[in-house]
Amino acid sequence: MLKRIVKRSFRVAKQAAGMVDGLVNGPPGVGYKVAEFSDFERIRAEARAQDQAEGNYADSGDEMEAIQDGTHEISAEDLRVMLEIEAGVDMPLLLDVREEFEWKAGHLPGAEHIPLGQLDERAVDVDRNRVVVVYCTSGIRSIDASYVLKRQGFPRVSSLAGGIDGWTEAGNPVEQPA
């Protein structure tokens, strides 16, 4: 219990420091937290090498055409603004691709949950007519999830840069499952 209290205290202190920084320096702009995740070519090369080691080859054909432009990333600030101004069918669908225990620890308000390992089979449950913003803890698994959805023909998919960590560090709320 003491560990949980100390951990919560550090989180509150970190959020307070972020709020003070925001008051002093102003709100984070477009691309907030993206710089921390800028080495995508190295990440993709490592993923390609791992796929090949596992016998998965996706070097040509429709699969590569779907992901050739890479992943569109959206910053926590841009997503927050989008959620504030959009309504109805224009509202982006937030898709949490983390594991069940991560989901239960907290998620973006209004998000749907499909773990990355189940996304290929359960993509039929996702509304293709809406902008889909996928997220995970730090933004790495959500890049993979965006590729899964693009290969299945989803036209508008984005990945939340920095994941839920970037979202909370920007001072945005999370909710607990009911």
C-alpha cells in the first residue's frame, strides 16, 4: 500500500510540474512528444528483421502498398483539440491496442479496446467510416496496429505519438473501466 501511495505521489508531482511548465512556457505545440519517437526507420528495420527471422515476408504486393506511406502520427495536443471540436460521425474512434491489464489501469475517455494480438481478426468490429486513432502505452504497438488496419483497407488511421504516456504527460485525463 505504501508503494502505491508513493507511486501516486510521484505521479501527482510530475503532473504538477507539467502544469507549472505549461503555465510558464505555454502549451505544447504541434508535434508534442514526437521527437522522442523520431527513430522510426531504425524501429521499422528491426521489425522487418524480426519478421524475416520468424519467416514472415511482406516485401511486395498489396500489403506493402497499404503501408508504404508510413504511419500518420497525431500529437496529444492535436488529438485533444480534435476531440473538443468534432462531434457525431466526425468524432475520431479511439482504439486502445494494449493488453487487458493495461486497459483496466486506465484509458482515454470514450476509447474502445481491442488488444493488438486480436486486431487482425477483430478489425471487422471497427467502424471504417470514421478516423481511427490507435494508441498503446508509448506509441510503438500503435504503429503496428495502424499497419494492421491499413492492410485491411482502413482509409484514415493515425497513431497517437507517445501513446497514453504522452497523453497523460500533456495533462489530459484518463478514465477507469466501469
